[in-house]
Amino acid sequence: MEEEKNILEKLSCPLPIADYDTVTMAHGGGGKMMNNLIEKMFMHYLSNTMINEKHDGAVFTAEGHKFAFTTDSYVVNPVFFPGGNIGELAVYGTVNDLSMCGAKPIYLSLGLILEEGFLIKDLEKIIISIKNACEKSGVKIITGDTKVVDKGKGDGIFINTAGIGIVRDDINISPSQVKEGDVILLSGDIGRHGIAIMTTRENLDFESGIKSDCAPLNNIVQKLIDEKIEIHCLRDLTRGGLGSALNEIASQAKIEIEIEEKSIGVIEEVRGVCEILGFDPIYVANEGRFIAFVKKEDAEKALKILKSEENGEFASIIGEVKSKNKNGIVILKSLMGAGRILDMLSGEQLPRIC
Amino acid sequence: MKYLDEYRDSGKTKKMLDAIHRKVTHDWNIMEICGGQTHSIVKYGIDELIPKKINLIHGPGCPVCVTPVEKIDKAIEIASNPNVIFCSFGDMLRVPGSNTDLLKVKALGFDVRIIYSPVDAVKIAKENPDKEVVFFAVGFETTAPPNAQAVSLAYQTGIKNFSVLVSHVLVPPAIKAILNSKNNRVQGFLAAGHVCTVMGYKEYEEIANEYKIPIVVTGFEPLDILQGIYMCVSQLEEGRHEVENQYARVVSRDGNLKAQEIMYEVFEVSSSKWRGIGEIEESGFKLKEKYKDYDAELKFGVLDYTIEESGECISGLILQGIKKPGDCPAFGTKCNPEHPLGATMVSTEGACSAYYLYKEKKIL
Amino acid sequence: MCLAVPGKIFEINDSDELLRTAKVSFGGALKVINISFIPEAKVGDYVLAHVGFALNIIDEEEAQKTMDYLKQIGDIE
């Protein structure tokens, strides 16, 4: 009977959306489940040439100019974390998505959903952070919206930002531009943001100096462009970490990527917490790091530029594009030299004992 | 990080690998007991770097994998109670029960919390006197003393709204069951280093003698595992069958007596069912009579459950080392980490999950 | 069994008999770990931590022996 039911379901729905009746936390984790939801439901209904690019932002032409447009929502808990708060995340996140398209970010919109009972003084702190973040990244907020929901219906505060930027005519940065032989650079050490959040969770009880790496990336990207580095693709690392970003590009660009594990920088404290919780730093969230696929000949120069940045101490060359026209695969060479497949994260990483 | 980095050093591991290559002349089947060792082996590619003559068989050392379906179903039933705060290690959340899993129960709005340490559950009970707090006490002998300490703490401080759902399993009976099975091909064991940190390795001496099989207590970092393999292969090549201790920096013959004392104060040995394998005598723990008020199965009346397992999942055969994940027709297709058919695919230490994460595309 | 991580004892809290704990450093990040299984532990010791409990003190001498053993095998054959 069960089997029959399954066969019937298969016949009537050629694109089974999900085997879950309800949304789970894993659907927001930045890994496979979220990608499945996007592919099988959102893209199924909303497909068009621009959204199909699946890049961080959409680039389009209007009145003879190239623009980039993006949106992102911020639901982080706790709202205030070591190294920042939801306000600057909301600005930098969208600024960074625009930069990843090669755009110069100019304007943002700001949508706030506030939960009844949220402290006004906390709201003010967040707004001040937003103001400072805008100044630091050279953007302006030009429109906004505010809503309040009943107590219990929102996690304190949710923020949505949408952003618009200008793309120079000669800039074409997207997964489709990646070429065989491209070198992959990582702008700094990984894992700070995710671990900073983890250490504040009450039941985990850590004391550490780890701060979120939350930062705008448009200035450094502009520097690379100004120095004539031939950039083919950029991707900022967010949820799902470096591992997910590499897989996304590999699958969108249809390439085989090879990465050296020993070249990936992780600071001691982040490592310590990851070891205790059983986390792989390669999948931990970041908010101020990106990967760049550049022409091989420009790699060393690009690395120098990245290293000269404020947080660029651990910038490194982590790998290369081995070949094009594959199904999209990331190979990680371990410390011992053996290669293994680095898959997209499944669901979200949970602290483990085993 | 000290005591980690030096055991992951590529120069040292290369030396060890070369030594293994020089040593081995025959084909050997070696089983690493612990899921954490499997994880390391697959993550660092050790199984690809050692000589082809050595076949590493992945053992049942993943308490998450061997927790019977009934226990998961009981956990789900208890957790689906609005008056309960259900605390568990993260590993258990995605293990499939008969119909659903704890993560989905959490998604439905029930209070399911991931904790790092069992004493955190006692703390939660203290802070929420109007709720019943239940802790899913899973693990091998390694986790039993901490779990016992939590129960002891609750008992001594008079915390009554706390109970544990016990699913503890013991390693030596599992080794014997594997060695007694007629399909057994295992010729040597890498014993679980952290289990032995607590229990010592006295109990393995009789097994090594009776079955004439080398057992090397082994750690978890690549250098530890390679050294363990080297020591085991050396014994096999030389026709010896002893218990040796590679992980001597934390394991002693008697183990940690204080930890054992606390463990046996709260728990006693009982028969236990292993998912995919079946019932093994004297292979688990249950709470002693003195602590029966802390037994969640009694408190919530979830005593009688019998479940039949899915036919497709061959995790039992994988746990016994008889088949490999690639042999399973459902591997990577019907069965994957998002939709696991059995625990070996869900648990990060499960053989199927390890294979999927690191080798999937090669096999498929 | 599985995930146990080495860390260095930074500070010991002797105040509670049942919950004798220590702040243990893992790469610089401090976590409170129960040390009731290792009553002889002192500040500066390295311990192996599993689910918030120290299972044992790491024996530096034995650790050194492991490294020496490796040298032996590497050199002899």
C-alpha cells in the first residue's frame, strides 16, 4: 500500500518538491537542503534567464548601463554578537553580494520587522550600526519600511536589505566566466563568524576572544579591479561556509576544482572550538571573506593585494580549476595528500559527540 | 594545538605509511571498531594510501548507528510531549526512527534541545521546575561515566524533574559477536581508543587469547591510526596475537578507575539490542534499581515497542563489516544524508555517511 | 568512542565537591570542563575532554615514546 502510494505520487509529480511536510532549520542552512528547496520549488515556478544564473546578485542592462540588483534577509540570533550586530550584517551582506557581481554598490533599501517588546535602545544601537556600516562601505539607504509583529511572532528583529550597484561595461564577473587553469584565492581565515555566534549560545558556554569577521568587501574588490587583476568569478562566504561556496560555483560553472586543505587558514581559537564541537571549519559561516577565481598569471599579484588588507593576514591561494564541462565537483587534497570529494553541506552542522 | 598537530603532520604520517608498505606481505582484514576512526580514515584518505593488501573493515563503533529503532521511537514519543524538554547530543537528531526523527519533532515546535554535556540537562531541569527534562543517554563506555555523573548529580541534589532514556552499548560483547558470526573475516582489531581510556584494555586480553586475534588499542588522529595499523599488521605478519596499546598517552591497562566507579554506581550490565545486528547478551547498560526514578522509560510508560526494520537498509551487514556501503543498492540514490534509510547514513561516524561525504561521486 | 579533544587546564574550581571543574583551553578558547574523574589534575596539565568531562590526563612521557617509536621504525627499515 505504501509502495503503491509512492508510485502514484511519483507519477503525478514529475518534480517532487520535498519529502518534508514542513520547513526545517536545515532549509535555511545554506547547504544541500536549502539548495534543493530553491531548485525544486522556487526555480521551478520562478525561472527566467536572469535568476537562472544563480549568482549572488542579478546583473541587467537598462538605458545602456549595467546594473546589479540583490536582496538578502537577516535573522541572526543573537542579534548582538561578538564583533557586530544584525545591523551591520544587513548592510555588509548586501554590499558584498553586489561586489561579488563586480558592481560598485550605491543604494540600499531597508525593511525592518520588529517584534513587540524589542527594546527601543537596542533598536537605536542597531540603527547607529547601520549608519556606520553605510559610511564605511560608501552606500546610502534611500528607502525603507517598518512593520511590527505580535510578541512571539518574530525573533526580536528581522531585517531585509535590497541593493543596487553599477557595473562597469568592461566588467563581466560570474560563474560562467570561469576558465580552466584559473587560480582560486581565499581572502582570509575562515570560521570566525559562525564560531563567534556559537560561543554565545548559553548551553555551550565558551569564553573566547573570537569576533565575527563581518566586514564590507567592496573596497578590496575595487582595488583588485583597479589593479587590473583579471577576475572571472567572486563569491562571498556566508552560511555553509567555504565548502558550500566552492560547490555552488563548481556546479554553476560546471567545473572540477582542486583545493589544498593545508592552504586554508583557520586561527587557533576557531580551531579549538571546532574540534570540541566536532565542526569542520570548511562549512562554518563567515561574513567578511570571499573567494576569487582569477587568471593564473594574475594570482600572485592578487594575493599580495589581499594580504595588504586589514583582515588579509591569512589570505592564500587555495587551489585551481582543473577542467571545465564536468558535472561540478570539488576535490580536497588532505594534509596527507589523498584527494577526497568535498560535498555540499547536508542540512546544518550540529555539535556532535561521536 | 598540542597533541593534535603532531599527529596530523604529513612528514610523520608519510614515514609511517612507508613503514607499513615495507612490512606487509600478505592480505589482511583489519577492523577499526570506532566510528571516529572510520571518519578519520576516510577524511584523510588513509584507506587509499595504505597497501591494497590491507582491507580495512568498518566496525560497529558508532553508538548512534546501533541505537535500536525502538529507542528512537521512544525518544520521539517522549519528545512530542508539550510538558517535556528533550535534551540530546546533536548526533541523534537526524537518526531515522520508524516514521520520523527528532529534528522533525523539533520543527513541529516541541522543545528539543541540543546539549554538549549531560550535566547541562540537569541544569536545564533545575531552571525549569515546572517541566520534565529528559536526556537521551546514548554512547559507548566512553560516555557512560559522564552520563552516570549527571544522574548522580540529579539524585544527590534532589532534582526530581529529570530522567534519562538510556541506550548504552558495550564494545567487548560486540567484538565477540562479530568473531562468533559465521561470516566473520576480521583478522585483527584496532580497538576504540576513547572507550579504552575509560575501561582500560584488560577485557581484551581474554578475547585476543581465545580467538587468537591481535588487538591494538588505537587513537584517532592519522598518525595514531597508521601506527595502530602498523602494529596490527606486524603482529599478523609475525603470527602473534596480543593486546598492544598504541594510544598509551591516555590509555592504561586498568583505565580510569574513578570514572568506572561512578559508572558502576549508576549503571549495571544488561542485555541490549543493536540496530542491524540484533540482541547481544550483556552488551548494554541499564539504570540500577536505586536510580529507577530517573528512568524515562518507566516514568513515561514507553516500555513495550517492537519494530521491524526497513528491508532495504543493509546497515546491519555494514556494521558487522560484511558489506561496504558501495555494495548497497540504495546507497547514494534512495539513501543519502538528507533522506537516510538507516543510521549509518545519518551519523557523521556511520560508514555510509563517511563514504557519501568523501567518496560518493567516485562510486556513483 | 569518538570525539574527545586535548586541552590545557587553565584554572581549577574546587568549590563544589560534585561538580569539580576546570577552565580548559582549546587553542585559546576556554570551556568549563568537569574534572571529577581526574582528582589529581593540576593547572598546566593537558587533559582529554569528552562531552564536557575530562576522561584522563595526557601523559607527556608516553606521547614522547610514540614519537620515538616512529623514529625507530622510520630509521631501522
